[in-house]
Amino acid sequence: MSRLKHAKELAQRQGLTVLEVVQTKGDHIRVRASNSMGWVANFILPFTPSDWRGERNKAAEFRRFARGTYNPN
């Protein structure tokens, strides 16, 4: 599975609607997503799959945003 598709699925599993997933020029992944309250936010993820803690932390950030208790903007 590609890293972009994996990032999209990670956000969707946490309850977000993914609007866009792109690879940045700096080799990161930018996920633009909205929650059920209509808030839209950008999230930056590392492109390398070796940082397993970073992925878990980002999933927690997605969950907080989906609940409306966190706004990264």
C-alpha cells in the first residue's frame, strides 16, 4: 500500500472526511481533512514508514480533531 493511501485510511479510520492527500516537496504527507462539525484542517505526516510512534501520535491527533477537542490551525 502506498504511503499516501495509508495516510488517507489512517485519517478516515479516526472519523475524518479526507479532502486531499499530497506529498510535499519536503518529502512529507499533507492531509487536508474535515470533521463532523465542518472544521477543516491540514495535518503533516512523515513520509518514512519507520517512525511508528509518529504514526500513533498522528492517529491520536486525528481522533482529537474528529471529536472537536483539538484544532491544529
